[in-house]
Amino acid sequence: MTDLTITPGSIVLLAGFDDIPSHQFLVDEVFEDCITGTALTGPLAGEYGEPDIALVLQVLSRPT
């Protein structure tokens, strides 16, 4: 099972939704039901977002 411990500064892989494919996302804040931050890849790269935490497929890296 994948460890989904998400912290500020983590880079996560978000599931695709609507016409947006899966993409990497830099986490700024973590809430009970969502995260906030900036898309790093894909058509939303550079855009701020507040995706539902259920969209997180994998934690790719954590801050050191």
C-alpha cells in the first residue's frame, strides 16, 4: 500500500479529472478534505488549486 502521508512541501501525483490528465502538484497546505498548492505539470502547470485530497494517487517526494 502506498504511504499517503501528505505534508506541506510534498509533491504528489493527482488523478486526472474532466479533461485534465494526471499531473504533479506541489502542496502548500493540507486540510481534512483538500490540499492547496500549485500544479507543476500538465495543462494547469503554474496554476494555484485546491484539489480534493481523494484525488491524490501517490506522494512522489517530501521535503527534507
